Amino acid sequence: MGRVYNFSAGPAVLPEEVLKEAAEEMLDYRGTGMSVMEMSHRSKAYEEIIQTAEQDLRDLMNIPDNYKVLFLQGGASQQFAMIPMNLMKNGVADYIITGQWAKKAYQEAKLYGQANAIASSADKTFSYIPDCSDLPISENADYVYICENNTIYGTKYKTLPNTKGKTLVADVSSCFLSEPVDVTKYGVIYGGVQKNIGPAGVVIVIIREDLITEDVLPGTPTMLRY
Amino acid sequence: MGRVYNFSAGPAVLPEEVLKEAAEEMLDYRGTGMSVMEMSHRSKAYEEIIQTAEQDLRDLMNIPDNYKVLFLQGGASQQFAMIPMNLMKNGVADYIITGQWAKKAYQEAKLYGQANAIASSADKTFSYIPDCSDLPISENADYVYICENNTIYGTKYKTLPNTKGKTLVADVSSCFLSEPVDVTKYGVIYGGVQKNIGPAGVVIVIIREDLITEDVLPGTPTMLRY
């Protein structure tokens, strides 16, 4: 039996040359005498792996130096909580609801402050992206949240919302690395890697460094602070 | 160069036959035509993997049916927050401090309620396990917390603390599966798998099912609820 090309919405197919390389290095990663899975996260060999991964992403997306790149666990769903816990300084955020994932993020944010649904396409089963050129952005909104691509409904933002100067936070799980983006237009770009970048289990968060502060909501777990 | 046997305190050596099997299955897991890393978490092939993993652990540890086995992310450090967020119904927990990891768990618990250090071996650089036969367990303690094995200091509980009927929660990251245990003596047994069970990235939580409730602390992220 040959290789199957998996088109499903979840975890996606990986390049054969990558899988072959991983298989070949399984018992001895580049002369270290061990698998990547056996080495210390403080070892030189691993340090080079993670630094190269970050640099490759920085090169591909042209990520400016004042943005941090974080490789995290917990999936996009954990970001639904981490974003308000870390960014809701005023306790207010505006959400644009274009599908189930944006809705889940919005509902989670309500646990932490005033989350406003400032636009939605729920009226037509999320079959379109609302006009976002002049939305009622809250005066004290800490951020405006979007899910940039909505696989289930086949919709994608063609232009980013006019946030009227507020920080834009975008879940790009299903369009990550699929086209050139101007990172400077976002405060946070994040997504699970399982569709476009690698195997399931990692979420990448690209965040402007001034958004990373000690001033998080009370009760934010240490491991959930950017 | 031959294989290196890694004795370090962090991620440990994996069995060669396991690595070989993983390498051989990298492009085609048992005739599915794809790698494990490419398949849906809802597929039959993956369902069998996770169910077999759970059953193997249940068999090895003789885990009773009224305990759930959870495979989670975030490491033991994320459990330091999840435990109080999920179990502190009275807002009180007792901690026995036998090393840096117990201390970190204790400090994290203080974010969520009254965490009491009811015993400690900090006076002699954690070189011993305190006498835990008659500790001042708090009357309304939701649980008593220990780190069962302390690699850095070379100490391990030979007998479990007398919790006077309170739920025992134990971090067993560095002694997981190293000897027979009576699961029924614990409310929660948890640990990172990277030392004794598998590659880094997963934490296993074995939890008595009556401890899993909807009644969690306000602000507990959805993904952090047992």
C-alpha cells in the first residue's frame, strides 16, 4: 500500500522527505548518539533545533525583531484563555464572530472580562465575512479578535478589519504560512501547527513584545503567562 | 558512533526497539498509508493507539475503574495550577515541602487559596523526608500534596504521609512506574512522562473520578479543567 494523501480538516499530510529524515535520525540525531526525543532541552543539539526553527519562521514571515516567537502546548483552544488572561488590562475586548472557533474564543474570553461581539455572520451560518471597515470598536478595548480563515465555512478575510488603532489578535490556524502577511499589522498572530506547518501538538504564537508584561489577570497560571 | 546512554535528570533514554519501530512506521503506520503524526485524532487507528496506551498503564499499575487516566500537555508545572484550580473547593490545601518542585507547586497554589506548608526539610537542604505520621493536617484541607521522589536530593517517601483522611495528591514524575503502587491510596497521581515512560511533552494524570467536578475556581480555563 502506498502513501495516502490526507485532505481532512485536522492534522494534515507531512512532506515525505521530512518523514524520511526523521526516521533516519531516530536512533542517532547527527552523531549525538541519541534521538531528538531523548535529549535534554538544554543540550546544544536541541538548542540549535529550536533556534533554527524560529529563524526559519522569522525568515519565511519576515517577522520583525520586536516580535517574539513562542512554541507552546495546549493548542489554539488554550490560547482562547491565555489571550484575555494576558492582554485584558482594561478588561474589555472586541470579537468578530465568523465561525465556531471565533465563537469559542469569544465565550472563553467572557470568563475574564467584558467580551463584545462587535460583528457576526451567524445570521447566515457564517457564510460570509462581515464588513469590518467601520465597526463599533470599544473605546477601551484591549484588542480586537478575529479567526482569519474559517475552513468549515470556506471564508477568509480578504482585508484585515479596521481596528481603529486597537491591537489585532488573529487565529491563523488554518491559513498559517499560506500567503505573505505583514506581521506589523497584528499584535498577536497564533495558530496550531497541525494543518500547515508540522505534526499536531504545538501552537505558535507571534507576539509584539510590548504586549508581554507582568501585569496579567490575577489567577493566571505561571505556565500560561507569555 | 554508537548509541549514548543518557543518565541526565531530564529526558531519558528510550528503548532501542521502540525507536526502531517508530522509525519503521514513520511513512506508513500499520497499512494506513500515513504516519501517526498525520492522522486524525478521531481516526480508528489513533483511537486504538490511545486506548491501548491507557489499558497498558491500567494493567501495569492495576488502576481501579473509578480512576480516570488523562494524557495532557503543559508538563507537571501546569499541574501545579490545575490541581488547586480544580480541587480547592474549600480554598485550603496542605503542602509538604521536600524540594524545589514541591516548593514551586506550593507557591503556585498560593495564587488560588490558602496553601499551608505543614512540613518541610528545607532546614537541611531537603536532605531528608520529614516524619509525616502525625502532621497538623488542616481540618478543611481539600488535599495534601507531596512530591514523592526528589531526584536532586536523593530522597523518596518510604511510607506515604498520614493524611488523616484527606485526599493525597502526588507528583511522581521521577518515580513513575518504578515500583508497584497502591493507586487507591491517592486521589491524584501525576507526572511528566519524560523520565520513565516516554518522550517529553506529555503528563499523565491518574485521578479518582469523584474529584472531577464542574465546581472549579472561577477563571479556570476550559482546557485546564480535568
